[in-house]
Amino acid sequence: MLLLVLTIVLAALTAVGFRAGRGRALAMAGGLPKNLSSLPRYYGWYVALWGFLPAAAVAGLWLVLQPAVIETLVIAGLPDELRSLPSSETGLIYNDIRNAVAVGGVPGDPRLAEQEVQQRDRQHRVGHVQGQTRPMERPKIVLAVAHHRVEHQGDHRQRLVVAADR
């Protein structure tokens, strides 16, 4: 979604740049294209490209670096005892946080999570019977994270999930 909005805004700004460059060139020539050394549209494309290419380069660079930057910031925000763990453990913690964020939080009681999954499953089946389709919102992840919380009460991940839930 964000990429679509970014593309639309970038295309709109490029079009505005084209018209502004072309208009400025014509204005400098007194409105007579024959007074220009190039066609007015060349000036428009020049301005449009100088607006589009740097913005596209920055957006492309951000799309490539975004996962690494976000992971670094999330891990930097962890308590010292969790950051000192091996990188494989911090990777698991980071994935737990990503999963918790993807489902909108982690339920405290796995029985509630199971009830929520069953309720969504019933709604999903009823939707198919009535000819509607409703996408499921990853109930297996919710259930797995909830079970993990209960099974590892004293574990460091449990404290992390509670911190991520706030």
C-alpha cells in the first residue's frame, strides 16, 4: 500500500515538474518556442527527470535497507540482558515481535486465543456458506505465540512479548 501511494505521489510530482519546466522555458523565451535552443518538452523532461531520479533512488534505497534498519532499531531497544544473547536468539526474539505486531498483539491466555481462533473459523465457514469469503487473520500465529507465553513463564521471551504487547 505504501509503495502504491509513493508511486502515485512520485508520478504526480514528475508530471508537475514536466509542466513547470516546459512552462518556465516558454516564459523565458517570451512565449515563442522558436526563441528556444531546444523544444519546450525537452526542458520539461529535464526538470521531470531531475525531480524523479533522485526521489526514486532514495525510495529504492529505503526499500532495500528498511528491513535491516528496522531490525537494528528494534534490537537496540531491547533490554541489555536480551541484547547480550547470541544472534540466533535475538533473531528469534525479533521474529516473535514481528509476529506479535502482525496479529495486533498477543493474548495473555491461550484458552482465549483458542476461542478466538474457533470463533474466526466459524465466521470463515459461515462466510463461505453464504457465498462470501473472509480472509483469516493468521490465527495459528496468535495461538502459537500464546502457547509459547504459557510454556515459557520464566523465559526471557515471555518478558519480551509482554513488553511488545504494551
